[in-house]
Amino acid sequence: MKKLLLITTCIVIFVACESKDSNSEKNVGLVERYVDAVQNLDYDLMDTFLSDDYMGYGPSTNDSINKDDAVSQWKENVDKLYEKIEYKKSRSIAVTVKEGVNMGEWVSNWAQLEIAYKNDDQSVTIWANSIYKIDNGKISRSFTFYNEADVMEQLGYIFINPDNL
């Protein structure tokens, strides 16, 4: 519940605190280069954009991952799972939160992603929002949101209510 409150607070702050300074442009550029690395399935380059104390959260409430595990997971996904990731309709905005628990430089990226999987010719389209905290020119934290159930349905999974069995 605390994470949900924190995430909701972040979104409200992002909407209310848009900033247009040169630091914001640098931060958006950093996130766009990170997105390019994701799209190019270049986990070594992705590693260079993450701070050593990086933590990623989402899409589920209890999901969290540190830098080493994130890079390792991306390597495994590139080797075994993803054929291609394409960002479409990708947009980013930077904000500066001047006080409070979420104080700092943030960039939010909204995108439609087309993901093609290896070996089975399956693909999915998702709408995703990722919010990145920037510290000292690196991504130190991220929150990612997308509809996991939608992805599963596109892959052919069927949800069954156990009460109807």
C-alpha cells in the first residue's frame, strides 16, 4: 500500500512540477539514450546508464530489482526471450521536485511498445509508463507500469475465475 501511495504521489507531482531548464534536457536525453539501448537490446550499454545503487520497481506492487540483477535479467531476456523491442509513440518529460520525500530530478516516459518473442513468432503491444529518478547523470530509480494481464492475454493465456469451476 505504501508503494502505491508513493507511486500515486510521484505521478501527481510530475503533472504539477514541469521544468524546462537545461538539466531537464540532459535528463530527457539520458532517458532517451537508455530507451535506445533497451530498443537495441544492448544490456551492456544499459548498464552504463544505471547508477551502482539503482533500484527498479514494478510493474507489480512487490516487484523490485537492483542494478546487477536488472542487467543480468536483461542479458537473459536478450539471449532467450526477446527478438525485438520497438518503442512507438514514445514521449518523455522532465520535472524537478523541489521538496519532500521525492525531491530530485525525474523523467517520465510514456510509450507504446511492440515486443516480438524468439522461437514462437508471438508478439505483444503494450502501453507502458516508466518514471526515472536521475542522480549525478545516472538513473538511480525507476518505476514501470503496464498491464501484465493484457500481455498475458495477447500471449494466449486464459484467466479463469476459480469460483466458476
